[in-house]
Amino acid sequence: MSARPARPAATHLDLTPAQVRIAQKVAAGKSTGAIASDLTITAGTINVQMKHCGQKLGVSGRAAVVHACYVTGQLKRPEKAAFPGAFSDAEIETWQMIAAGATSKDYADRARISRDEALKRIKALRERVRADNDPHLVTLGWTYEVLDESLVEMLSGTVLRAPAQL
């Protein structure tokens, strides 16, 4: 039995306009310092707002926040584009783990690889697709159609819900 209580499915809690502006910049791969400069707010404010975004969405980590924002429709999904060449199963698994909120240790444990190997896979994928960081990698996963709204089970235990289709 886990010492931590199971987290229920996420109830769709809307982010504030300020949180959406920050999440958009995080999704684009901007650093905390660059976002602070762009929005003329402190880095501490950005960190607090990203933490609140994660709490509202029931996820942990900036990459998971970006993925959850795309799934729940709080961020406009990036335009789809083709990537030259195919992605390996290991690359797809890496992308999915990052989007689901996995740390390198979580990824290593679930994939039954060493933490060093998990870190190597993440770094290699970032370099291959020219991602600035993990949240940007998630955005590129949506761009290249590796990630989509079918990935709803987050490592936090939250199950994301896409907005109702009209």
C-alpha cells in the first residue's frame, strides 16, 4: 500500500490568463529568465504560477503542465509538421514519459534501464529535434504527432480530460 493517497481524476480547472501567458512561453522553450524579462515579472512569480498550474491540472513538472494544457485545450495546439525520418520506439517512449511527468528516475524505473541511460535518451531526443528543454520537447512531440490527446494518464495518477467536442 502506498503512503501517498491516490489522486483523483483531474477536474478541469481553468488557468488564469496570466498562467496561460506563462505556459505559452514555457511551451515555446523559453527559460524562466527570458519569460520574466518578456512579461516584466520576477522569476519567483513564474515558478509559483507554474506550480499553481500543475496543482490545477493535477500534474507535476513543467513538461507535464504543457502536455496537460494541450490535452485540456488551455493552450492552442501547435500546427502539425512532418519530421524527416521516423522515430524509434525508444524515442516515442521517452517522449511519452516526459509528457506524462516522469523524472529521469521514474523513466529509468519504468523502462527498466539505468538512470544514466534514461538521461542519455532524453538528451539525444532533445538534440535530434532541437528542443530547448523538456517542455519544448513536449510541444515538438505534439507538432510531429508523436503526442496527442490519447496520452491522458499522468504519472501523478491524474487522468486528464479533453474538452468536450462540439
